[in-house]
Amino acid sequence: MRAMLAESDFNPSSLHAEGRRARALLDDARQRVATSLGASANEITFTSGGTESDNLAIAGVMQAAPRPAHVLSSAIEHSAVLGSLDRLEGAGVRTTRLSVDGDGLVDVSRFEAALRPETRLATIAYANNEIGTVQPIAELARLARRRGVLFHADAVAAAGWLPIDVTALGVDLLSLSAHKFGGPKGAGLLYVRRGVPVASQFGGGAQEFGRRPGTEDLLGIVGLAAALELAVRDQAAETGRVTVLRNRLEEAVVASIPDVRVTAAGAPRAANVLNVGFSGVDSAALLIALDLAGVAVSAGSACASGAPEPSHVLAALGIGAEWQRGAIRFSLGHVTSAGEIERTIELLPQIVAGLRLARQTASGGWVD
């Protein structure tokens, strides 16, 4: 990105020499992204991130679909997907949000049974951003295709941790966000299989094959392409390394702190996510205490931070209110070290014990 800062000042749609150089950089980035995903260059549309990609996939497909229309999804999707479904419902489109089991998995047979003759699109996240549960995307996409239903995978939380080859997965549309795999914030993409109709959601020019008008963020796109190449190259090694760290943290928390619950412990999970519930603890208080100690965690999705409502994901798993109130998410990544994990393991028991004591004292409970 530093090497092409000057070139990014020019519009890739301009016909002068500088614009043509910018277009060459854009075309090169698009081809590199396509190669990383097993796609063709003309199947890649650049966006501002995962939220826009999800909205464009869902609204764009459904705007181009005949009526009556139906969309199939799940109850634990990202808010970008659920918000799109809400708007479709307001426009008279029917939607089904499948329930999940206690680990957050979509039942394949229930998915198949929920497909209707008027179903135009199914949208399921590859990996859940709050709890890490990995869905059987290839199998679900195959069932959808057998019924003539388009399949969209929100793969934002999967990038860098799971293989993402659009041909192997069999998806028709797939969303990614650069910042989730080490790229710049504000850049994303939507894979659209050749021949799938996606109506633009904005008025304007003909950029991005007419799907996403507006001058492209060339600097962000070049950063996205470079980051995706590295993420794909290092995926297997980094997944192995981070899985060891995640398992070490999980096992230590369970062994050293009473009354804890690891969310989705029985499901296949992305290596970088560990969601744990602590009874007798408020997640906001735990987040603050850990932050003051130099440990950054979250109490759910960053896109919903500050929301007073409990996590819709944990609620969909049937987790009780007490466990929901005390749930936090540890997000591991490429910069996470073994030393940071050990430091967290050292700090967490005393912090949890202190918060439980304070809560018990404040409620007038007996304290020995």
C-alpha cells in the first residue's frame, strides 16, 4: 500500500495515462483476489466491507428475483444479514430463520425441508463471529443448488481460519471483509458466480460490473489483495498455531475457575474464537477489569457493542440469561502470542473471583 500511495490519487475509470495505471493496479488486485478464492476476476466485486457485501448479496439477488419469493437463513446470522432480512420482510418477502442446536449448528435435514418452491436464496454464515461454530457450507450449498436455490455464504469470520475456495464450497455468492484477515478496514468483496443476477443497490456509475457504483478505493483494494494472499498462504499453519493457543486458554479457564461454560464446545469451531460464560459475573464488568489489566476482550459482536440486549446468538442456542450476562469472547489472531495467553490465564481467576465477591456483597449475600 505504501508503494502505490501516489497512484491511488488517480481514478481507475479515467482514460488518461495516470488513470490507466490505476486501472492496471485495480485489475491486478482483482485477479490476485480471484486466484486466492478459486474464482474468475469478473466474479469479484469490491465493496466497503462485510456489511455492504452481505446487504448487496441478499438485497441484490432478491431485487432481481421473481415473486413470490422466500429467503432461508438461520437465527444466529450476523446483524448485517438479519437487518437485510428485516427489510425484505417489510417489502413483503417471506423469510425463514432456522433454529440451531445447543452448539449453534444448523441441522442439514431441517435446512433441506425448509426449502420451498419459491425459495430464491439461502444465506448461512460459514463461521459464526461470536462463538466460532463452523457450518457444513458445502453440503448446504449442494442441497440448495439441487433445488435451484442460490446460496450465499457470509465468510467474513472464516477468512484466514478456514479454506475458502468458492468452487469447492459450491456457493453462488460469498462475502469477505479485509480487516478480518489483516487487511485495511473499509475494504471488502462480494464473490458473485458468473450468471447470478445481482441488482445494484445504489444509483451512479457502472463501476464493479454495474453492481457497486462509485470510484473504487484503490489503496484499500490493493491492501485487501495482498492480505488475502498471505491469509490463504498461511491459513493451515496459522490455524494450527492458534488452535493450540485457544485450547490452552480454554482448558486453563475450565480447570482454574468454577462455574464456567464454554459455548459451542461440542461443535467444529474456528480456531480464533473462544466464547466463555461465567456465572455470577457481569460481562461488561469483566471486560472492563480485563481491559484495565491489559487484556482486550469483547462481550459479543463488535458490531453490536453498546447494545443493551443480550446476544441473539447465545439466546438462539438456548443458553440461560445468567450465562448470557456473563459471556465474553476471546478473539485470537496472527499477533496473539503464547505469552499473552499465559498472562490472561494468570489474571483471569483472580479477576473473576473479585467480581463475584463484589456482586455477592452488593446483593447482601453472605460473605465468609
